[in-house]
Amino acid sequence: MEVSLPDPITNYNRQAIRQRYQRREEYILGHHPGFNLLYWQRIIRAPRRVERWGRHLGWNRDQIMLTKALLITRMACIFIDHIIRRMDEADLLEPSPHSHQEEWERQYRNFLRLFLQVNDVPDRRDIVKLMQRLHRYTIPPAFLLDFRQRHWRRIEQCLAPLLNPSGAASLFIRRQFSGQSNPVFTARRICFTAALYSDIQERLYQQQWIFAYSDCMLRLYDQLRQHPAVLTAILGLR
């Protein structure tokens, strides 16, 4: 799978702190003309630093690798944002309304190709594979869609007590994080709960189901990142 855009988690976080990104970018453009050359070296050093700090803090392998993938994606976005702004300043972009986005995606693909050639990062291929797998985070797995099709009557029974704007759905979701169960079982339960939440959003607020599911999973991320084994299990669901 070829990735032309950063994962939805990174995009969501970038939207949430867009103003901070813009202020930082404007400062860099005015004060650091050679920023990208220096920042590339920081990107290359980042996986080793995460590995060192992760071991020091007692993180497991899943947590270390997820942190590497998310950090490299975020740094790649900053790197490419700066390239695009410099190209825009130099009038190197076509005036069409889609030229910036097309060039951004092209530069992101170039970044991944360059990163995969860096011998100083021994686990670079595993990092990029995980960056690709992060795209699954907001996509309902096949088992979930199949289960919903076969057991819709049971699902409607689960929906009945939740179809009110009292916040019962949010409480139901939070309960899925309680206990110390098998990560795969917990991952399946969270996806199922997110699907129920999406049904509620669709029925009460006419929000499209797939967008409601994506939005719910992104809102859950702050909780899920504290459970890397569960997050890894979600990315591995089929």
C-alpha cells in the first residue's frame, strides 16, 4: 500500500492545533532559511531517541514502535509544510487550486522513499509499515461489518437504551476501557461500541455512519494511546 497522506490521527491532531503550526511555520520561514537541512537530521535521529527513552521508561515494544511511527509522520508533515511554503514563495507551484495538495502528496511520497534509504535507521521499514497500518485506525474492520449484517436485531436491542442525548453513549464507551482483558477482545469491543455510537449519531443527528465512526475513533485516541497493546490490536483487526 502506497501512502500519499499522513495517517488520520496525525491529520486530526494537526487540525486541532493548526494555529500553533502556522505560527511556528511563519517563524521558521523568517528566521531559519536552512531549516529543512537541519530538520532532516533531527528526523533521522528521532527513532534512536525514542528507542532510548522508551527503554528507559519501561515501554513495551508496541508502545515504542507506535511512538516512532506517529513521531516520524508528524515530523514529515512539518518538513513538507516548510518545503511547500518555500516553493510557494518562489512561485514554483502551478496556480491551479489543487496544485498545493498534489505537490504536498508528491513530497510526502518522496519523503517516504528517502526515509527508506537511510541506513542510520535500522528499523525504518518496520516504521513505514506501521505508518501505513495507522490508516486502518478509522476504518471499521470487516469482522465488524459482517457481524452487524448478521445480528442487526441484537444490535437494535443494544441501541434502544442509548438513543437519547443524555450522554449514556459516552459512558458506555468509557466502560470499554475498564478491566484488564485480552487486548484483541478489548479492541473488538471498542470497535463495536464505536459502531453503536455511530448508529446513534446517524439516527439522532443525521450524520453519515462512516464519518461518525471515524470521528468517534479519533476522539478515543487520547485514551487509546495509554493502552498501546489495544491500539496495536485495533490496527491488526481484519
